[in-house]
Amino acid sequence: MSLFQEKKSFFGRLSEKISDVIMARAEIDEDLMDELEEVLITSDIGMDTTMTIMQNLRSRIKSDAITKTENVKEALKEIMTELVDKGERQLLSDKNPLIILVIGINGGGKTTTIGKLAYKCKKSGRSVMLAAADTFRAAAAEQLVIWGERNQVNVVKHKEGADPSAVIFDAIQSAKAKKIDVLICDTAGRLQNKKNLMTELEKMNRVIDREYPEASRETLLVLDATTGKNAVSQAKEFGQVADITGIVITKLDGTAKGGIAITIADEFDMPIKYIGVGEGIEDLKEFIPQEFIGGIFDE
């Protein structure tokens, strides 16, 4: 049983809807295509991505001479897999030392993702340190400290309102002295003021360039699946202020309409690296396109 069969919230509902539409039709006609289109759009896959999927499906039906409705589902699965599969990709740099900047709006699961990433890195045998550089959100550092304690890793923090880059500076010095493999940095999610956020991120990166030029670098954008189309907007906005190396989509459990992952994979040149499927420390999973789409189609 795959991970996604265990998490039926989105995957089961979409699979059932697709099956219901196809099984209710004796032939492939425009009514069938219109109903499939509606199912995809209402699953947060988005208009543009849905249009791409449906255009490819129509072409596949014609080129492969598909005449049976039961074969439409298999064609749809193949098309959606091709859409989200960006080819070979590396999850995280395996070169030590590694600095990971984690960005995203407040409330999107940023701090929880950092805790889960720390667990993954430790489990793979790498030493980890956390930097609480989100100094503007009340209790952000305290939340990170809790995750640090759960993972038994050190957390570098300053007082609320301190200069985030000063936190990064101190964290780098500590990580270098202790020969830490991976330094994961929380950052502010003040997207409503892009200029300040851009300035802040640029300053952090300058500190890293100056103090730790030999370190590998990752910038991960955390997006909340439950925000639907807003997640697409966030990807666009953060993409303008940061050199994003990968995306983490959180909250793909509960009531999430996980179609947003398909839209993100289609619209942006940013690989989805991980997805969050629960609150547990191990509930951060590698994004595997074939398994993700397979979960939608009950495989």
C-alpha cells in the first residue's frame, strides 16, 4: 500500500470522482470531457493546468484511437504523471556543509517543516543545527526550540525583533566551530511587504556568501496545500524575491485538495522536493511523481 492510499482525503475523492464520471458514460463524447474538466478544476488543479491536461487527453484519445471509456482513465493518469514529472532531481545537496534557508508565509507550516527536515537529516547521519531567523513573529523562536529539543539539536536564537542576519551570522560561526553538516534557517514570511522581504533575504545571503562561501545552499519554499490558488500566488511572489531551489507542500492530509501540487509542478520551474502528509515527525515524504499520481488513481 502506497503512502497516498493511506492518505485518502484528496486522493480518494478525486479518484472516485474521475471513476464516477467515466463509468457513467457509455461513450467518449464532449459531455464526458466537460465533466472530467469540471472534476479537475474543482480539485484545485487550476484552470490553465486543467486546460493543458484536457488538451493532451483529447490528443491522446485521437492519436491512440481510444474508443472505450475505461481506457480514458489510464490515458489521464499517464498525462498527469508526465505533467508533474520534471525528470531526475536531487532532494537536497549531499555536500557538507549545507545551509538551507526555509521561506514561506506565516502559518504555512514553515517551522514544522524545519523540524521534520532536521529529523530527516539526522536520520541520514548528518549533524544538524537550527537558526531562528524569523525574529518578527511572536513565539517563532520558541516553536523552533521545541523542535530542536525533539530532535536533540541546538538552536541559535536572539531576542524578538533582532536583526535576522545577525542570527544567521552567529549560527554560521557556531556551526563552523562545531563542524555541523546542515544548518537549517527559519526566515520571516512577510510577503505583504516584498521590498523588505527581498532586502532581508539578500542580506542573509550576503552574510552566508561572506562567512561560509564553501557551504552548499538550498532555498526551500513552503506552501500550504489548503490555501489552494493562494499557494500559486505565493509561489509567484516568492519566486520574484528568492532563488528557490525546491518546494515543500504541506498539509496534504485532512481536507486538503492536493490538486495544487499538480498546478505547482506544471506552472513553475521549481521542483517539488517534499510533501507534508501529517503532523508526525516522520510525515515529510519525498515527492515521487509516479507515486503521487498513482495515489490519485488508487494504485
